[in-house]
Amino acid sequence: MANFTPFEALLGGSILGLSALLFLLINGRIAGISSIVSGSFKSLANKPQWRWSFIVGIILAPLVTQPIGYYLPKHIDLSWPVVIIGGFLVGFGSYLGSGCTSGHGICGIGRLSPRSIIATIIFMLVAIITVFIVKHLG
Amino acid sequence: MKLFSAFIAGLLFGIGLIIANMVDPHKVLSFLDITGKWDASLALVMAAGLTIFSSGYFLLVKARKKPLLGERFFIPERQIIDNKLLVGAIFFGLGWGLSGICPGPALANVLTGDIKIFVFIAFMLMGMYCARLLIKLTQNKVAVAQIVE
């Protein structure tokens, strides 16, 4: 198995779960990133300020992890077509499907929501098939 | 106070993504590459995240009427599995499988300063906007059809 990092995976995953739990317990909100992003552009009457706070928190996270030795990748090593088409599909699909890896994968499955369980199974399978086609048949 | 706790939750979320290295698209892609050199790390990310969130949800959140700050819980209550959900998940899986980036890691990568992440986010927002238009359009059609009937 290449590059298997069980310690970092368990630690990082626990922190993700803790973040989503605290956010629900304290603010009463689901930590679904796609919904937070799309909601942050709606009208001010919708009070989107908490969404912006959450987003700024994610963006500034590298400043906390750098001193303890965890870094962002130096650059995004993807081709332009993948960046453009991938970005569009991720946005389109997460809005249409009301969620992404965080909202469905963690918060939804964690609540045993049937919609989220189905959505996660589908996007995982489609992503696995996509990688198979690109890497092994492409 | 609510804004501060949202900021801390976002910060923690980003820290989790970076420590688990989900910010590296190739780490994600090698998890999805089950027939190649499979890297199972992300399964552990999900298992750990789910264990903590789920136990907290059923033990702490469900026992409460409202959150510590704020007047109520905003939890999706829809139960219907409709075409929107299924088609959305398919498109999302395609985009995620192509790029290895989902919305959380896209944001966490902003400080790489790489132009590609900004273009990714721009197209992600465009995709969201198009999906919103599509939903509105189909809703209008349904409404018109109902009036005609």
C-alpha cells in the first residue's frame, strides 16, 4: 500500500468530526462546506456572516498547522482542463445534490440520513470509476 | 460570539483536512484508485470523523432542544430520495474523481497562492450558480404545467 498514513488520517479525521460536532452543538448548523459556500453569496437578509467566519477559519488553518509541521501542497499539480471541468462539476453536483463529502459524507451519514447514505455511495462509486477510467484506460 | 465559534469550527475543519493531507489532490485520487496503488488513509479519516460526530450527535445534540448559541438546530429534514439528489451525486463524483478536490480542501488550499485553486473555486461557484438556475427553471416548468392542467 503506497503512502499509507494511518496516524495522520485518524488524527485529522477526528479533528474534522470534532469540528462538525462543535459547530452543530454550539451554532446549530451543519458543517457542509458546499452549502456554506453557496449560502454565503445569498442576500444579506439571509444573514450569511457566520458562513464567512467559517470560510475564513478554513482558509487560515495552514497558519496553525505550519508550526507543527503539516503543510499545504507546494502547488496544485493538476492540468488546466481538470481544474476547470473538475471545479465546475464539483460545484454543479454538490448544489444539485444538496451536499458534498462533508455535508453528506460526515454530517449526513453521522445522523444516519438515508439521503446522505445514498448520495455518498453514489459519488464514491462514480469517483472510483472516474479514476479507474482516467488512470488505467486513459 | 456565534461568529467566533463559527470561525473556530472552520479553523478546526481546515486543520483536520491539512493533517489528514486531504488538501493534496493526489492523496485523494490515490484513495479512489482502488485497482492501482491503493492508499486507504482516507477511509480512516472518514471512520474517525464519523465516530466522533455520530456519537456526539446521538449523545449530546439529540438530547437538546436547541444549540448552545442560537434559537434552533438547522438540520435537513427532507427524506425523499429524488432525481436531483441522485443526478447531483453523479456529477459531484465525476468532478471529485477527476480533480481530487472537494469544496473543503479547495478553500483550505487558498493560501498555496496557486492560481489553479482560484480558478477551481471560480468554476465551482459557476457550477453552483448553473445548478441553481437549472432548479429554478425546472420548478417554473412544473408550475406552468400545473397551471395549464
